[in-house]
Amino acid sequence: MDSTSTQIRRQTPIPMGAPNPAAAVDDETGGEAMSESAATPITEGVRFLNTLFSGVDTCLIRPIETWNESNGKKSSRVDY
């Protein structure tokens, strides 16, 4: 495995339709309201990967380099 690869191990599966443990309950509507610290994209990403792969599978994720141009300067960013 090279140094740019990241290995993801499945921990606890998140059942589909389960409430987000990081979400707060909105008293006015009785539903869930997102707090600023909630990491919904990560939670949904983990749920997606848990659906596709078994707990013993090894999943290698390659970084993607993106380029942004702001103020006439190009800057790169690596996304995993």
C-alpha cells in the first residue's frame, strides 16, 4: 500500500433509516434539526460504504487533486 492510500475499516454499521445521533431535536416541529457540529456528509458516506462493502473488505481510496483559481492565482487542494 503506498503512502497516498487510505484504508477504511468498518466499525459499527448504521442501519438505513436510523436517526442521526449527531442531530438535535427541534422542539417546535418535533423533528430533527441539524446542529452546526453535525457531520452529515461523513455519516452518509460511511453508511454508503457500509452498504457496498463487508467489514473484512479492504477499500483503497485515492486522493483527487483539484485546482481553484482565486485572485488570479491557482491553488491546488487534495480531496480524499
